[in-house]
Amino acid sequence: MTAADLDTVHALEQRLFPEDAWPRDAFEAELSQPQTRKYWVAEVDGSIAGYCGMMCALPIADVQTIAVVPEHEGKGIGSALLTGLIEEARGRRARDVLLEVRADNARAQALYERFGFQRIHVRPRYYKGGVDAVIMQLELSGAPGV
């Protein structure tokens, strides 16, 4: 993801997460910290079909966001983005990858579970509208240097 992607990413963010959308300047702030952050976009036919990002403050990597445009769901884009996040965490020598997911987002939870993430905690009423956040963890026992 680059600054040139931000208008499109922000518009998608508002569309995909109407209650919880990040403001545009949050994405700008994330991109300005490459030493601890990494963000990608996935493109299909020249258009952004998904995006993701992580923060890595050793020994933890934290998935900050991951999203796929509904028209492109089921095509492996979410899996590709998550694979990139996990490999980036390994490359940065993280021991664990953490993420928060809405308790009512069964599709995302199933994806994370397929990758080996385990539920470790629930944050009650974390999201707007009173929806709980499920905290999930992937241990990177095979991470370089660990």
C-alpha cells in the first residue's frame, strides 16, 4: 500500500466497516512507520480488491486490518493477504501473531482458524454497537531466530 492507494482504501474501509471504519489519517500514520508497520493492497484487473496491514513490536505481530471487497470474496484474496502478513511477521522474527475479529464475523474467524489461529480471549462490547471482539493468536514456533 502506498499513499496513492489511500483514497481508494479509505472509501473501501467506509463501505466495508461502516461502524468501525478507520479515518484516512490513521492509514497515513500507519504508512509513515515502516520500521514497525507493513501494509499491502491486492489488485484484480487494476482495482483494489483487498488490503491488510500489521504492526510488529517484538515479540508480537498484530494484524491491524484485513479486508476483501465482497465481489472478490471466495477467490483466495483473504488467504493470500493473511499469508503475506504471517510471512512478514516471521521475517521480522515475531513469536506470535495476534488479531481481533468481530464475534459476529464467522467467515473471518473460520479463515483465521484454517491458518491455525486459536481463540484466547474475548473483549466484551469492544466494537460499536456492543459487539464483542474475539482475540486470536497464532504461535510462530518456526519463525526465524526463535
